[in-house]
Amino acid sequence: MSNAQSAAPTSRREQILKEAARLFAERGFHGVGVDEIGAAVGISGPGLYRHFAGKDAMLAELLVGISERLLAGGRMRVAEGGGSPGAVLDALIEGHIDFALDDRPLITLHDRELDRLREADRKRVRQLQRQYVELWVEVVRRVHPGPSESRARAAVHAVFGLLNSTPHLGRPGALPGRTEMAELLHRLALGAFGAVAGEPEAGESMAASAPVPGA
């Protein structure tokens, strides 16, 4: 399981963040009150202030936190990948798919509310994201050494757009099961990188032997 993947909340603070993310994604940051977040976790609105200074603090912890977890998880996969660049790329894709399937509210929240963060927090998110992208670029260029660095970077951004499209793919019940969806996203991502390298068939052959998250 990816460290970016949602786990069952183990503390009241984590429960608050989980419900805040869900409500912010559904109704927008300004459409949700502290009392509603408190009710979702079974405490009074004012009781939330024992855990967070306010909604702004929750939003910052959610968006900075997921960027930190994605980068840490990516670095772990690179470190544990051994000598096979293809296996490392597979692991990076699997980890991001876990995030894309299990943390959809955070994707929506990032798209809609990033500009509401304080400047320092927003810069921190962008810094973490750049480091995460460059981690991928290095691995992609090891697997596909032909494309230029800028072309590989463009491919990484495009694949992130593909994987992060999960909140826009319709109602959960209208999608394939989690295992099938994870496999589909994995094949699409590998195919995209292969296409950039001029090898569209590579994604199919690599994905066939790749472990599927949740299988």
C-alpha cells in the first residue's frame, strides 16, 4: 500500500482532516462551516479549535501534507527499486494511482483551493511538487533515454493530468472496480511514456507483468 494512500484515520485530528477534505471538495472551502466539520466527526464546532486554529489551518495541512507524502513515497520507491529502472517507474505509477483512486477529494481541493493558502504554504506546496516531478523525470529518462529532459518533463506532467483525472470520471458506481481501474490507469500511463519515446507498444508489454495495486 502506498504511503500516499488513504488509511483509516487513527486519531481525532486525522478524522477531522478527512471529513474537512470531503466537505471542502463537495461544497467548496467557503461553503463549509466549522460546525459542519465538527458534526461530521461528532464534536462541537468550537471543539475543533483544540486541534486546529481554523479552516485555513486545515486546508494548509491537507494540501502541504499530501505533497509531502507523495514526495516521501516517491523517494522510498526509488530507493527500494533496486537496479531496474522499469520496476521503479512501475512502482511510482502504482503509488500515484493509489493516491488518485483513494484521495480524490484532495485532488479536487488542490485544483480549486490552492490559491487560498498563505503565500508561504503555497510556495511550499509548489516546491514539493517540483521535487516530485523531477524525481519522476529522472526515472523516466532512465527507462526511455531518447527524449530530451524537457520532453520527459512534459510527459510526466501529462501523465499526472491523466492519473489525477479520477474525480472527473463520473460517479464511483459508474467506474470499473478499483482493481480494474488501477490496471487501466497503469497501462495508460506506461503507454503514454512509451509513446513519448516513440515506443507505443512498450506500455502494453510492461504493464502485462506489472503488479496491480489492490489486486
